[in-house]
Amino acid sequence: MEKDIESGPGPEGPRERRSTRVSLQAEVKLRRSGHHHFLVNVHDISPEGCKLEFVERPRLEETVWVKFDGLDAIESNVCWVKGSDVGISFAHPIYPAVFEGLVRRLAGR
């Protein structure tokens, strides 16, 4: 698989991507350590991570758990923050077939 370079809101400037992100608009559950679940907007997703919109700014490298309908909560780490947009990296990538089904469900809302 070819790697894409995408410049964006990351604090270090350009970031190397393992796969292309899929743009979409959906709500998912998110939990921060020591807190209850709350809903956040997801703006794009790849098998390795996604971009979320937070109300309360998280810390870089903070561990969070994102819960998509039909999947177990996915442990993730905050890899960049810009304003209310936050990039998270999944601790383990989503399997390709599971990812395709997830995108279809999220895009169909």
C-alpha cells in the first residue's frame, strides 16, 4: 500500500498517512479516562484513526476510547489538537472488511 503525505493541523506540520481518510459526518461515543461517555462528531476516518470535534480540549497523547455502533470501544491516543478538532490514532487498526462496513453504516445515517 502506498503511503500518502498529508499536510494538516498536526502540530509538527506534514504527517505521513498509511491510508486515505474517508470524509463523513456522524456522531460517536467517546470516553476519556475517569469520565462518562459523551457524544462527539467524527469528520473523517481511516483504519488507523479519525478526526473528532471535542468540546473540552484533550491533552496530546491522552488515551481515549471511541465507540462506534456495532464495534467494541477502540483504545486510541490523541496525536494532534487544533482548536476543537482532534486527531486520534487507534491502538490497533480496524480490519479492512470491518472498516468498510463501518464506513457504510456511518455514511448511511
